[in-house]
Amino acid sequence: MTELVKRSLSGAVFVGCVVGSILWNPYVCCCLFFIICLLAIDEFNRLMQSPRALRMFSLLATIALWLVVFCFAWRNPEGEREYFSIGFIMSIAYLPIVVITLLDEIWNHSGDPLKSWGNFLISQVMIALPLATLMLLYFLDKWLLLALFVLIWVNDTGAYCVGSLTAKRKNGNHKMIPHVSPKKSWEGLFGGFAFTIGAAFILHRFGWFDEIVVGQYGKMIAALFGFMVSAFGTLGDLMESLMKRAIGVKDSGNFLPGHGGVLDRFDSILLAAPIVTALSYICYFLAPLF
């Protein structure tokens, strides 16, 4: 089996699982992204060669966080939303594990506390929490979460196509940040913007953004959603590329044949998810005022 066939098949399975879980029901969706989050946290700690205790605490904190997510899903049947209970539950279930992790390093000094604490906090703030916000977006409207993934994929495809075509010119294209990601170009970046915003307009016509439309500004909201996905998705990709260069690896793992590890597949989501979730909730609360 050729590398292209492996890449295509694994990519199709990945897309099918994500789309299928979103369209099925909240519990299947929660379970899928919970497993993905655990795999991403473990992958990050393996890359950073974190001590076993730190890896265990990272997984425990992630489990506690997702128990909160499951509680939120359970307590919010369709048509009901309880926005404030989530913060209280999180403070009880999640924060104590964070504190215990920091205290453990004091009593059981590993030799490099700044690295240990840094790895733990990065695993939570930049991986676990952003992935948990995917479900907050789902609880608002599953079509918004599906739109996030579709637009991420459109942005990657648009940037790749435009970047590849412009690279064939006589003088090539203009590299964006070659010391971080040699293949990324400014032409690809703006191509990704154009494709993503165009796709957002199409999704708006199909009603995917109806839950967050503010007055007569539906097209503007869709364009802003698409712009945020493209901008912060690209930034998340660059962030993960910089991390891999810093530790000297090509891929974060081998989760998907031909696609790399979990972090390689979800790097664009890590910054885009919290940003568009915040945007969506702001628009949702503003909508009744217009």
C-alpha cells in the first residue's frame, strides 16, 4: 500500500469519526474528544520526556476536567443551557488536582521544577482546556462545531493549493516564517483566508450559523467566524511546528498513518477552538438585543 493510499484512508476514517460523532449525539461526541484529549496529553508528555508522576497527574487533571464536561452534557438536555454551574463544578473537580501537582514537585523534587510545572501547565492550558471548549461550542449548537472543523480543513486545503501553485512560479512564493515552517508562504496564508471565508458564506446560506446571528449581520458574523478560524488555526499550526523544531522531531507521533500524531492533527484547533467559542457565545448573548 502506497503512502498516498495510507494517508487518504486514514484521513477519511478520521474525518468520518469526527463528523459522525458530532452528528450522532453529545455523549458519543464527548467520548471521542475525551479520548483524543487523553492521547494528545500523553503524546505531549512523551515528547517532553516528562517524569512518570507528572504524566499521571496530567492525565488525572484531564480526566477531572472532562468529568465536568460530561456533567455539563448530562445536565443540559436539548433546549436547556446552564451557563454558571460549570464554573463551580470545575473549581471543585479540577483545580485541586492542579494544586496537588504543583505541591508534589515541592515534596518530591525532580531536579527541574520549572520544566515540570511548565510541562504540566502547558498540557492543561494549551491542550486540555482548548479541546474541552469544543464541547462548549457543541452545547451551543452542534452545527457550529461542525463548521469549525469544516473550515479548518478548508483553510488547510486552500493554503496548500495556493501555496503549491505559487511555488511553481519562476521566483517561487514568499516564505512566511521559514525557520519555523519552511513550506508556509504568504500566498498560501491569504489563499487559506479566501477559501475559508468563502466557505463560511456558503455554510451561512445553509443555516449553520443561525444560532449566533446578530440582527441583520449574519454574513458579517460568518465572515468573522471564518477569519478567526483561518488566522488562529494557522497560528496554532505554527505554534506546534515551533515546538517540534525545538525538540528536534518531524511528527509528534504516529497516531494516523501518513498524518503524524494527535497533536499534528489538532494543532490548528488548539487556538481556534477557544477563540471561536468565545465569539459564538458573545454573539449568542447579543442576538436578543437586536
